[in-house]
Amino acid sequence: FGACQARLRDLMGDRRLRYLLVFKNNGVEAGSTISHSHTQIIGLPVTPITLRSELVASRSHYKETGRCLFCGQLEAELSSDRVVVQNDHCVAFTPYASRFPFEISISPKAHAHDFSVAPETLLSGFSEIVHRVLGGLKTVLRDPPYNFALHTSPNVDAEPCPIGHWDTLENDFHWHLEIIPRLTRVAGLEWGTGFYVNSMPPEDAAAFLRDAM
């Protein structure tokens, strides 16, 4: 993650790139084409639809309430049975509206919008949580194929940039890592509607992982 952070900072100097995605495909079923474990970074000249939806919703919520949408979600999750593991800096939880069995989100506890400038203490705490969660998944699900993707701030130095486009970004967005084990397939209902069928209640998934760890 330290290497990813350094590469993000360097790539943000390229003003053609609007978004930089850190992701991992682990296992053939998750789209991996190389046998050994590896993480990838891709620079994009556009902001991806998924990230744009998060950014727009976060900005709208902040302008209406004056609060970060993700911080509000964290408050609710921290008082639930969906917390998998936490330390002083980060928390891993199975989201209330999980799309997939054992879907996990990992976020800093304190508000932070840009992974590339996370301090060493936060990066260390984050890495510890990721390591423990992936170990729990390996134990419970017998080393499943999985994907993870880091959702962080877009490149605010990309050009052209409309005036005021990112004026509240530091306050309204909250970086996080999404981990999705590949246990089910996306079928016709999901592709046709955008609705997801999840047979594993997130509270049960969190309990299984807590027991494993």
C-alpha cells in the first residue's frame, strides 16, 4: 500500500488522468491472468461511473446536511453487529446493503478523502486491518477468489476542470476499500435491473469472520 500511495502521488502529476484506480484480482474466477498475487493501478482519462455516483451522492448529501455521507454510515455500522475487526485507525464491516456474500468495506475512522496523502500511522493501521480480513476470508471460505478496489479522491489537478467542481471534496468524500469474494455470479436479474440478490445476511458474514479471527 505504501508503493501504491507513492505511485498515485506521481501519476497525479499527469493532468490527462482524471481517476487512478488501485485494484486487485485474486484467482481466475476474479479475472486474474497472472498466477502470483499482484495489485494493479490504472489511470483513466474519465471518472468511472461507479465513482462518479459516489462522488455526486456525497457532494449532494454534504450540501444538504453539512456532513460527510460516509462518516454517517460509519457511525451506524460501528454500533451494529456488522463490524468484523477494528483498530485505532480503521474499521472493517459487512455493509448493511451488501450486494454479495461476505462483501467487506474498510474505512478510516476519522474523515479522510485522499488515500495518497494518508499519514504513515493511518497507512499502517489500514494495512493491518486488510491483512487480518484477507486472512479471515482465507480461513472461512478456503482461500476464495476475490477482487478489491480502492475508492479514493479523483485527481483534482486534471484538466480541464470546471470552476468549483471539487470545492467540497475534502469535506464530503471518504476513501475506502471494497473487498468482494467471488462466491456467486452476476446473472440476468442483476444485469437487467442493477438489483443484487445476496443470500448471506451481512450480520452472519461478520460473525463468521470474527470467529475465524
